[in-house]
Amino acid sequence: MTETILTVVGARPQFIKAAPVSRALAGCVREVLVHTGQHYDAMMSDVFFRELELCPPDYHLGAGSDSHGRMTGRMLIALDEVLERERPDLVLVYGDTNSTLAAALAAAKMRIPVAHVEAGLRGFNRAMPEEINRIVTDHVASLLLCPTERAVRLLAAEGIMAGVHLTGDVMYDAVRAMADVARQTSDVHARLGIRPGGYDLTTVHRPANTDNPANLTAIMDALGRLGQPVIFPVHPRTRKALAALGGAVWLPANVRPVEPLGYFDMLALEQGAARIFTDSGGVQKEAYFFAVPCVTLREETEWTETVAAGWNTITGADRRRIVAAAALPRPAGTPPPVFGDGRAAERIAALLKGFTT
């Protein structure tokens, strides 16, 4: 039976996913929380720990920002030392970031079992670093905790069937728990002088968009044609890219850049948006949970269920396709419940606690 779990997180989506699982594990096993420091900006890290009531990390590795190889290498070195010291029964990782990959590799090389939350996701674009991280992590994991039936099928297609469990999506758990709290406590609409339904929301942070001036220019130009305010929480990477293009003054008049937002403010903005434009996997799902039409500024998505249901349109950074997607009618009805029943964390905790090698 599992006695000590070492959980590794490093980025905003992972803090969100870890919160319900950590609560479900509390009092049953010893959890050691490691923050790699991949997201180091206070508004993308500290505020999430506070709002989600996550315990402060036991270790902070201070990885910071760098190339994928150097960042992952620093994490591997630091995690090796932590694993030597703690000797956990299981290492728990989330999603598809460099933190996920580094923790999975470090654990596997020390013959410590790995549990992967959000196993089985595939976008089938290996030019995207996250795709490599997902594939490698799944192939070294002992417990593969899948959010959807499609994820289970995709693992089976790769020959992975042992240790695979359909649990539902822990981000859905978090949204169900926090949506009302966010709506009641956030004053973001008043601060920004906007009303629910009277604005669109965008997030852009993927290197394929931020590091490509043509793509970033096309996206902003398309957003400038939408005819209503577009609220734009600016990721630190995107801020640098915008500065290289002339800074905020270069943006269309209706695109309103704001600093990165905490979880409650972001949930409140998502719930009130007329439409969401994003290259984030997590924001695509949150849009779906809130029944807000989404336009994905990538050429593929790992969350194809949202596209099949009609609530997500893939456009890439193509100006014409973005504008056309913005004009599509709102889908009828409500999104089908493909992400579970909001009890994924309970299932995951039970599997983690009962795991034996």
C-alpha cells in the first residue's frame, strides 16, 4: 500500500489539477509537494496556491524559464536529489509540461512507480513539445489516469493497457468546486468596467504563436475585427513577444491587455465571456465546462471531444478562419458530459492509496 506520494507540479494548470486530488489524499497518505518553479511569476503561481488552498510546497526547485532542454535538465538534477532524500512509494505527475517529463524520467530511472493524471492525451503533432512530454510520460508510467474514454482508447492503440483507469477529469472537479466562489468573490468585471456577455476573452502563450511574429500579428489583427472588447491576460512569454513588436500600443484598440490573473478572476471572466479565443488546453476545457464557445488558436487539440460536441473550433493562427469562427452561431443545448461527474479526484486518490508494486 502507498504510504508516501511525491507530487510534482510546476505550472498553473497543474496547481488547479493537484488541489482536489491533494484534498482527497489528506490524512490517508503522506504527500510531499514539489514545485519545480516552471511558472515563477507570482500571479501564475503564488496566487493559485492561496486561492486553491494548496499547502505550501515542501520543495521549490526554482527552475525558472529557459530552453526546453536546459529547463528539463535542471529539473532532473534537482528532482534526483529530492527523490534520493524522500524515497517515496509513488511519484504523481499531471499533464504535459517539462515538469511532468522531468519528474517521470527521474522517478523511472530510480525505479519508483509513476502515476500520470491526464494520461492518454494526444494531439498528433510532435512539433509541439507537450506532445513529446505526454508520450514519454505515458510510456514510463505505472498508473495511467485517463480523463476521457478517448484517452483510454488512444493508450490501447499504443499497446498500453496495464494500469490504465478511466477516472474523469480533475479540472472539472476544480471548476465545479470553485465556479460559484469565483463568481461571488471576484470583482474583475467591475475592475475592468465590463459586463458579462459584453466581451470576449483571449489567452495566447504557446511558442508556436508567441515566437512567430506573423502568427501573433494575425491573431491580434483578427481579434481587432470582433467589434467588442477582448480581454487579454498577458503571459510573461507573450509580453516579451509583444514588446518586440512594439508593445501594447501596437494592439488593436478593442484588445485590452491585463496582467496575469488569479484563478478566481479567470474563472469569473470565462463564465462571463461571449466567446473565448485560446491556445491553452486548460482554457479550452474550462470554456466547455461553462458552455462558452471556444476558438482554438492552434492547428490541433488534444481535447477533440470539445470539437466533436460543437463547442470548440480549430483555426490555428489564420486570420480569416478566426474571424469566421467568431461569427458562428452558438451551439444548441449544453455540452455533453464527456469529462466525468466531478468525482475524478476521489477515484484517483483511491487508486493511488491502493497502489502496490
